[in-house]
Amino acid sequence: MDLAKKHNPDLVVIGPEAPLVAGVVDELRSAGFVVFGPSKAAAVLEGSKAFAKEIMQAAGVPTADSKYCQTVSEARAALELFDSPYVVKDDGLAAGKGVVVTDDFDAAVAHAMACIDSRDGGAVVIEEFLDGPEVSLFGVSDGTTVVPLTPAQDFKRLGDNDEGPNTGGMGAYSPLPWAPKDFVADVTQTVLQRMISEMNRRGTPFVGLLFAGLAVTSRGVRVIEFNARFGDPETQVVLARLNSSLSELLLAAATGKLSSLPKLQWKPESAVTVVMAAKGYPESPVSGAVISGIDQAQELGTLVYHAGTKTNDAGELLVNGGRVLSVTAIGSDLAVARMQAYAGVERIEFDGNHHRSDIALKAALGEIRLGDHS
């Protein structure tokens, strides 16, 4: 608050989920600042999977069948109702790593136990597995109107061919050449607008970024989850393709003027981002390794976003988190964009670094079909 008063900005944008759920937006708005981001009451859409399910049911938004469980015995009983793969989600915030999808019943129970025991009031949501490729679609809302951005696909699993544990995301690409016709318009109408309208009806209008994680299943689009803010690595590829002014878009949302905003303009090129992760990520990332080669990567025309880095007293750039860097490139098509992104990745070095080698590969080769899982 002191920082905001010192600088008196025209617009405050709250990024991470934790301050949103804690109610930072409410404090700033009560002090007279114009803020892009949902209120504490609205941010519960991300803060509680169970609450999001409740809103989806009331709004008629298609999603997976699920059970809310507050004890391990409830979770075990719920898991027995669903076929494998088993899906177990921490009900609260978990920095993108609270979900386990596994064929191992005992592993699913163990994750449920860990989530329930992690804090007072710990709970999990057990739900059916959704087949089909996943899509992320952002919607910018002023509480009444919602404006969709371009869709992206991210890669949650640590390793190639979607192997290994879930992560916060190992890469993404946009656009989606395989997406159904009118996908964005349909999802905006059946998912984003319905959620915004239901939140408004309840007296808790959602002003900010509604991030819909979707599965394009054999039965149609289903919502996997919602986030209440821009999420990476999708943001890197989505905003790389935005030709319109981002600041004008966010200000219009924060001031209730989205309906009068001109239609968003998008670059025709494709964007690909590859995440470079630290040794031991996601279970036990190791910090401290010296990073080199970023200047060389940027000389190739790539954008290098810092996520888990810091500098020491000697001015060296060090690893300081699990997902360390995102290397993003724009190209005439997905094949060119991914070639350029990986060329940038090859220029960057730090001890123990690892990344997926198949980001956007299937899409670039035209191999994604509805019913695929990646």
C-alpha cells in the first residue's frame, strides 16, 4: 500500500494468486486505486476447487464429475467411484503442483492424504479423468463483459511424451491449428460468460483475468480448472501474439469499459515457449547454479523471461527456483517458432538444467487429433 501511495499509478495490476486470494485488490480499491484483478471473494474461483465446481454447476458450465473430500477415508471412497487414471486435486492453492493424475490407486490416496494433512481445513477434489487435448483460454472481464484472448496449449508433465510428474508447465504454444472451428466463440459463450454472469448475480463480480483450463473431450469441451490471473507458460505465447495495447485492455477491464473497447488484434505468426527447469524440479529444485548464455539467446531474436533467478554480489545470474527461464520465439508457423525457441535454449547453460524437447512438436507436424491426450 505504501508503494502504491508513493507512486500513485494510473493502474495497478496484481499478478500472483496468493495476494489475490488474500484480498490485496480489496485493500487497494478501498484506498481509491484503479486495480486489475479479482476481489478476495471472486478470487476464490482459484483459491478453492470446490467453490469453482459449485459456481460451474450453478452456471451450467460443463466440467468433470467430482467429489469433495475432507478426510482420507472420504477420498479413498471417492476414488473407488472413478476409473483410472485417478485425478486428485488439492482444494487450495498449490502453485500449480497440487494435481496428481495417476493409474496407481495407492499413489492417488497418498496424494490426497498429503493435501488433507498439509494445513488446517485441508481438502481434496476427486474427479473423473477427462480425455482429449488440453487448451488454455484467458478471458479478460470487467465484471459484466468478458473478452477472450487467443487460446494456447501448455505441457504439464515434466518429460517428453507427457511422462513424469505434473509441474507448473514446461512449455506452451499458440495458435492451435487443430482447434475446432469457432472454438473461442463457443467457449466464451458456454464457459467464460456464464461464469462471469453467475459471479455477478451473486454480488461478487469478477474483474480481472479468468483463466480456463479446458479439455476438448470426445463429449465436447469440459472445464478442468480456473485460475484467477495470467498463468505461465501460456501468457508468454499469448501476449507475444497480441498486437493491441495490453495496458488499454487491462485499464478498460478495471474501469468497466470493455464493451466499448475495439476488437483485439492478433499477429498471424506462431509463438512457442520452452521452460528451462532446475535440477531436481519439481520435487526438490536445487538453487545456486550460475546461468550463462542469455545474451546469446536473445541475439537470436528470442525473448527470455526470468522466473526463478537472482543475482549475487558478484553480479552473476543464479538459479533461484524450480522453473528458471522461459525461452519464447515467434515464427511464421509453429515449426519455425519451435526451431527458434530451441535454438535459444541451446545457447543457455546452467548446471542440472533440463527441458522438454517436444513442445509443440505434434501440432507442428499436424499430428494432434481430437481424442489425443497431448
